[in-house]
Amino acid sequence: MTKKIFIIVLFFLLTLNNLSFGFSGDTIKNPNIISFRAHHGIIITERANREKKLYPWAFEAEISRHLLGKKAWDFCYCYPRVGISFLYTNLDNPLVLGNAFCLVPFVEPFIGAHRKVNFSLKIGLGFVYLDKIYDEIANPDNEFFGSPYNFIQLINPCINYRISKYWHLGLGMYYYHISNSGFTQPNLGLEICTINLGIDHILNSENYSIKHRTIDLDKKKLRTELALLATGKAVVKAEEKYPVFGFSGKLSKVIFAINALSTSVEFVSDGAIKEEIKRKRLIKNGKKLDHKNFSLLAGHEFIFGRFRFSQQVGKYIYSPFKQKEKYFQRIGISFNITERIFVGINLKMHKKIGDYLDFRVGIDL
């Protein structure tokens, strides 16, 4: 499982690295930035707050590069930062939950970056090491983490204020989800929301010059895509993974600027459910229950050139096996490696509990 987490995050990190150094041909030199942020917030996951309300706090340090050239603009219709962040989180329950140590590669598109006050949206996927995990004897109350090695997926909308060419301030709201995405049980995971205040220092501020450009939106405002998805999923803790695979079809329409509405259909064959049906001998009308399911989804997408960040809510239309909930959520990131071919990562959750993280390859029709 640790190798899989490493491979996934390494792929994301290499993509960001290629973005950062792929635009080195621009005449503008991209400035490097170091940043520090303090966080305070709440744990949204209700089961973590059964005995008392938990208020985690965190400290973050990051290094990034701000891509300011025309190539960066043409690539994503924004001036993004790409970098890596170290995020330490005290989960406010030292005996059960302990601390989270996170290393997160990220991309952070800036909207209105030429203005003194502007907006950014950081999106990251990274590693987490937890110093407290489930143990049936020593820590049976930790239903949230079955392994010390986990994923973190985060999103951080932020309002930024340029004090000078050397210093910027930022006020943001972090939402992040920590889990191992079904690779090891138990895996309820945690959802955390924090308010953060940060300061940026521009190391080579003489390069910090931003030219305002207008957005030339994709003429293809209506987009149709097909994708194949696959992953592995465990039935119980420390057991082998069973294959999960399927396909999805999506229709999305740009409504304004970088925003699109989407609707999808999804078919999934879940090998972990198939194994659970076998173990529990779940039968209906003399036959084993079908482990496959079919769903309809609807949601929203942020579009940053070749990147798409999607959020959808889905409903099971066909699922003979009784799912944990009738509805589920999906959060995903996709990247067009060519004009028509894309790859992506997508997290499926029932309420605030991660089900699995799947990997996708697809085509725009």
C-alpha cells in the first residue's frame, strides 16, 4: 500500500515539476517564494467528536515558484504557483488520533494576479504520516486510520493582499481529507476545515512583474468525455485488495469564466463487494447478489486550461448490494496530456468516509 501511495503522489509531483520547468523558455523569470501559515479549525467527521469537540491546529511551511510568463497563461488561463508544502497538524486528541505530518505537492492558480488584492485556489495531493493508528488492544477507539501511511487531498481558497514587492499576506480556508482511500481497514478517515493566515516572501522580487491578459475561453464550451477507472479495495484490515473497475461518461458545459456544470453516468464492478457477498452468502431469489452498480451524478468543475478540478454528488440507480448510503460524493483532478486524452485521480466518499481512490484515463469526444 505504501508503494502505491508513493507512485500516485510521485506522478502528481512530476506533473507539477514539468509545469514549473516546462515554461523556462519564457522571457520572464519566474520568482521563487517561501511561505508560512498558521491554522486553527475543526474536525468535521462527527464520529471523531463523540466525547468532545475537537479543534485541531496546524503550522505550514512551503516553497513554490510563481509562473508568470505567456506560456503559463496560455496553458491554464491563469498565473499558477507550483510547489511543495509541509503541513503539521495537531489533531487535538493525543491518545487516540495523535499528529499528522503531511508533505503535499500542489498547484495554486491565481485569479486577478495583477491586482493588489487577488484570489487563489490551491489544490494538492500528498503523503501523510500518522503517529497514532488503530490497534485492537492499544488503540481500539481509532476507527479512522488503519495504517500510518495515508493520502491527503486538499483545497484552499484564499484572498491575497500584496503589501510590497517583497511581502504578501493571505487569508484562506483549508478543507482537507486524510485517509488511505480503502487500501487498509479501518478507514473512516478524517475531514478537517481550518482558517489560516499566511505570509509570503518573494525571494527574487525583481522578477515579480505581472502582465494582465484576457481569458480566451475554450471554444468547445460543451464537452463530452468517456473514461475507464480502476483501483484496488480491501474488505477488512490487512487483507488483500480486490479489483474495482468500471467506466464513466460525462457531459459538462462552461457557464462562465472557469466554471462548468457537469452530469455523469457511471458503471462500476466492485470486487471487494463481490467478496463480501461471497463471505456473507447474500442471496436473493436463489442467486448471489450482483456486486455491480450503476449511478447518476451531477456537479461542478473548475477549469484551469488543461487542469480540471471536479466535485460531484451521485445517486445509486442500480445496486442490489445495500450500500452504506444512497448518495455519495466524488472529488477529482484530471489533466489533459494531449488535446483529447486525459488522466485523472478521483476520490469516492459516502458522506465523510472514503470508499476508494481510483485512477482514470479517458478521451474527449
